[in-house]
Amino acid sequence: MSMPKNAKIFVTGHRGLVGGALVRQLQKQGYTSILTATRAELDLLDQRAVTEFFAREKPDYVFHLAAKVGGIKGNATYPADFITDNLQIQNNVIPNAHGVGVKKLLFFGSVCIYPRLADVPIKEEALLTGPLEVTNEAYAIAKIAGLMMCKKYKQQYGDNFISVMPANLYGINDNFHPENSHVIPALIRKFVAAKEQGKPEVEVWGSGNQTRDFLYVEDLADGLIFLMNNYDGEQHINIGPGYETSIRELIETIQKVVGYEGSVRFDTTKPDGTPRRYLDTSKINALGWQAKTSLEEGLRQTVNWYLEQIEQGLPIREV
């Protein structure tokens, strides 16, 4: 059953990369009652505050996107924070959604829930079949706990709680922190700066041989609404472009889009992380959804947005 256009829809993490895109997409599709709360208005780590919020607002649908996130360095530096904060946030949100009778909740996971050496493309059934990538183990375990909560609330209470596992995301309003950001915003920042400063060379981490799948966040937002309206399964479901891209190819594409004409040096003393990783998207494709934006076009839109923010003196998220 599809969400009515006037349903009260609560989006956690609406100021983030995914949440911002989702709010834009909901508005674009004609949904008129979108509920959001800033961290100052609602601290999702505060159990009492979350309980009172749900009791007062009684949302019909919840897109639970809020999380403490970061790249390889952030996950390696703050593992206790990543597991504690993420467990606490979802332990506050999911039971309260059940408590007030939310019609449907979508829990937003992460590709890192899958084993480090899972067969690729990674099917949903690969979960818990092998060791995790150690660099983001704490975050992954928290996310696994969240999707298991949704599954068990469905089993025990019949709650329509679903879980979605996305590919690597990028796009407008990404986190461009110089140390804690993910690979695409980190590379965009690095290449833009190198071009502006006339640097002859850009150094990047790793060999460039590892592969990932990259999903433009505007496509993701469209897919999340699609799943909220069309998927009620107990098993989590993958969402992504359905193909893999090497980091070397990604770097070359960003270099092309930015217009940087210097050379690139790969620092092979730095870790690559998981050698190959991309999601099998056959289940969501069979439901009738596919990503529409090519990697080059998505990168072009992201770079253009980043440059416009700089030129206009507007804020760029760095957390």
C-alpha cells in the first residue's frame, strides 16, 4: 500500500546527504506533511526526548536515516563512538516507532554489513557468512543490529519495518571534511584544490585497483520512496547502480570532470580496504526500479554544486 500524499512522514537525519535528498524528492513527488527535527530540536541519543517526540507527533511513516558516519579514518579512529552512538540512536527510534503504531518504517543500512570477502556481486543472503572489514567493523555491527531489530519486530509484532542496504553514496550536500569524509567528496575536494593551487601532482591512498559501486543520492532518494511504497519483505534489500567501478576509474573521472591536468600518484603504502565490492540489485530491479544517473553525470552535478557553494561563499558540510 502506497503512502498517501498527506501522510505524516518523519525523516531522521534530514540535514545529511541522504536526508536532504529524500526531503527534496518527497516534496517533488507531492508529499505535503514531512516532519523533520534538527539535532537541537531532537537529540536522537536522548531516549526520553525521542519517546516524547514520537508520543506527541505520532508519525505515520518513518524513514530512519540518521547515523554517525565517516570514512576509513573516522571509523578507525573512533570505533567506540561509532558503535555506541549508532546502537543508541536506533534503540531509541525503532521501539518508539513500534510503540506509537507507525504504519511503516524504513531502516537505512550500509554496504559494510557484508563480509569483507563476500562473493560479488553481493547478494542479500551474504549477510553473516564471513568476517567483516576490520576498518569499519564497529559501524557495521551497529547497522546489522538495526536491521535485525526491524526483522524481529516484524516477526514478533507484525510491524511493517523494512531495511535497505545502499551502495556507496555521493552527491549534493555530501560531507567534505578533509579527514573524515568518504572517497568521492574527499577526492573532489583534493582535485579542486590542486587545480586552484596549480599543483603538478595529486597523491591518493591505495593502489586504485579496488572496486566499489557508487549511487547518486538523488537516485537513492527516489529508490527509498519506491521501496516504502512497494516492498514489505522481512529480508533487507540492496539498492545500487548494479555495476562496479574501480577507484582508479573513479579518480580519472573526477579528474576529468574537475579539469585537473596534473598527474596522479597512488600511495600503495596506504590501505585499499575491501578488494572488490558491489551489490547485486536484481531484487529491487525485479520490483521495477533502476538507477538512472551515470557516474560521470552524477559526479558532474556534485562538482558543480561544490564549486557553486565555494564561489557564493555558502557553507559546505564538514563533520
